[in-house]
Amino acid sequence: MSGHSKWHNIAQKKGKADAARANVFTKIGREIAIAVKNGGADPASNSELRNVIAKAKANNMPNDNINRSIKKASGELGSINYEENTYEGYGVGGVACIVETLTDNKNRTAGDVRHAFDKFGGSLGNSGCVSYMFHKKGEIVIAKSDIEEDDLMMAVMDAGAEDMNSDDDEVYIVYTAPGDFATVREAFENVGIKMISAEVTMIPDSMAHPDEHQQETLLKMIDILEENDDVQNVYHNAEITIGDDED
């Protein structure tokens, strides 16, 4: 898994800025709605919902908002049905991109996604045109200042995680099979391991290397997409080098 760390850290840094602009609670509320629809409103019997609640708390979403979203999704407060759609295509410089959405208006969302790709030199493709370049993994990020490597390695083995990357200067990245993600995350919680982030994500098998101008254009496209309430996640395989020297 080495080599993903640098890509991940750039995404994390950019994600902090995006979070200040995007309606994070709206996006998480929609994830709660899907989790409730798929597995019911009781977190005790719905691991998908437990994962989203953990994500909500990591993003400082108040408990009242979380509970309201669960009640809304279960029909107690009336509900909106969200549809999951995934769009695939290429950004400028041939960068492979995957855009995951949750929407109550598929036509609106499809138009918005297509406009973002067109505006910044990209192009949408057919389903499957780039997803074969990625694989789905659970990814848990832990600050090195919070735990010794040997202690985390023991926890990784005990919890049944697949791999751990310690190449980054500041964080460990633990990888799991998608189906084991909830079990590993909860095992870490139970032994008091603090997590910076924990999510199931799409990891590229190989990286594209756009030039600096193309990187700037790509990041503008990603910003536009992530600011859209209907867009849940944007994945890409670009090696981002601009901003490497920034804090």
C-alpha cells in the first residue's frame, strides 16, 4: 500500500479547506438516510449506520442533528428518498475520476456533474470506464503522536486489518477489507485508539502525473464538485505536487 500515503495527505489537507465551504452536515445526513434505508434505524443492529454516526461525530455534528436525521430517514419526521449514483470520467491531463452522489433529483445532479467536467477540460464516460483502476478499501488514519507503532501493529493484528502504512511522517494509515471496516473501527474504539478519519474509500492502483497547470485546473473542478450538496465523494488518481511545501 505504500505510495498512497502522499496522495492521501494532499487529499486530507485539501479536505479541511473544503469542509469549511461544503455543507458537511447535509452530506452526512444523506448518508444516514441511506444507511437507515438499507439496514434500519437501530445502530445496534446496523453497522453501516454506526459507521456514519462515527463519521458524523468526527465532523462535530451535534447529537440532536444525528438523531433528527435518523428519525427523518425512518419516516418519523417525513422523509425524502435519495438515490445513489456514481459518475466516472477523466479530468484534465487524463486523470481518472469517480464521483459518488446522493440526490433527490437525478437529472439536476447529472447536469451539475457534467457541467463541472466540461468547464474544466474533463469528460464523463460510461459506467466502468475508470473504476477498474481503483479498489475499495477501508482506510483509518491515526496520528503518530497518539500511539506507538508497535502498539498499533498489535491492535491491527488483533482487529483483523489487512495492512498498515507508517511511511508518512505524521500519521499511520490502516487498511481493511470493505466488509471488515466496521469491525476494525469498532475494535480500535473499544481499546481507546483515536482516529483522525475512518472511511471506506477508493484507492487508485496507479497514479497519473498531470503538470502543475493541470493540477490547478483539476483541483478547481474537484472544489466545484465537492461544494455541491448532492456530491458525497470525489476520487481521483492524480499525483498532486502543488502545495507540498505548505503547512
